[in-house]
Amino acid sequence: HVLLINKPSGMLSQKAKEQDESLVEYLIDYLLDSGKLTKEDLRSFRPSVCNRLDRNTSGLVAAGCSLAGLQKLSAMFKDRSLHKYYLCVVSGSVKEKKRIEGFLKKDEKTNQVTISQKELPDSAPICTEYEPLMETESYTLLKVTLITGRTHQIRAHLASVGHPIIGDYKYGSPEMNMAFKKEYGIKRQLLHAAILKMPKCQPPFDNLSGKIFTAPLPKDFVR
């Protein structure tokens, strides 16, 4: 019913344009090649992902291989009973766990968001929790929990409080990004969907009940 994938950076979760190749196409090819799906099955049901990560964010994506799996996962993401945790490296020294709130407004033309403390027309409330795991004077490894899930929320929200993610060319620091590219070959934001915690599940999903799944960090992140 369910497949969990550790998506590499640089891959789309879903197609943006018809000619794109995304994680969904790899998912369907895998299911066809492994015999878990037939071309006949695709006439009535098309497996898909239930959560999306930005192209240059790596980590766990959950996919429904059956209609029941797709519906169950979608319901978990919608009611937020399935908990997601991210790891990221940010600029600045973060000393304590914190919950931050605000409002996010998306510009559809530029696919960029802005964060404000006051509600604006067409803005949506956001809430993000983070805690430091390791820190230096200049950088911190954070564990982040999304209380709400909006476009670019982690990236833009952390940048708005002075802790942009290293390698984020849309919301980050150009100077920091250039330094990390030169020193470590970092060409994308160091943001990774690391952990999924499943809620209590009834059959036929009871084998997932209470399980915690983790996705190993990519080599560039570890470096």
C-alpha cells in the first residue's frame, strides 16, 4: 500500500511541466519493474506521492502504491497525525528550542514567498518549531518540525528570523552560499526531510502503527 522514498536533491517530487521527469515517474517504473503493478492497473489507478519536497530538498517522501494507501497517507498528512522532522544547517548560533509564528504570502509568478508578522491579504498563518542539535559560533544544525505546512515555509521562516539555510539561493545569504560552495562544493540548500513518525493505524495499515522511519543524510550534507 505504501512506499517511502529517500528523494535526492535535484529531483522534482511531481511534474511541473509535461516534459518533466519526476519522482512519480521513477515510482511507477519501479512498481512496474518489480511486478507490483501492471500497465493494465494504470488504467484505473495511478500511484503518486502524498507529500512534496522542493526540487533541491532531499529526504523522505511518502507514496501510495494502492488507492487505499494513497487515501490513508493523504488523510494522515491532512490531519497532521503523521509527524515530519527535518534537519538543516543554518547561519548563526542558535542556543535554544523555539516556536515561531507569522504569516506567509506566496507570489505565484515568481514562486517566492514573503513572511510578515501581521496578516496581509491572501496570506496564511504559519508556525514552525526548531531546536539546535549542534552549533558553532557561526552555524547550527537544527531539527525542525512543521506545525503548518506551506510552500517554502522552513526556508523562508528561518531566513526571516536571521537564520537562513546554507545553500539556499532564494532566501539565503549570497556570501555564505558562495563560501560553502567554494569550501565544500555545496550547490543546494542543506535541508533534509529526515524522520517520519506514524500514528496508531488500524488494519490493513497496522504494520505501520507507531513506526519511526529515518532517511540517511546525503553525502554533501554530511560533508
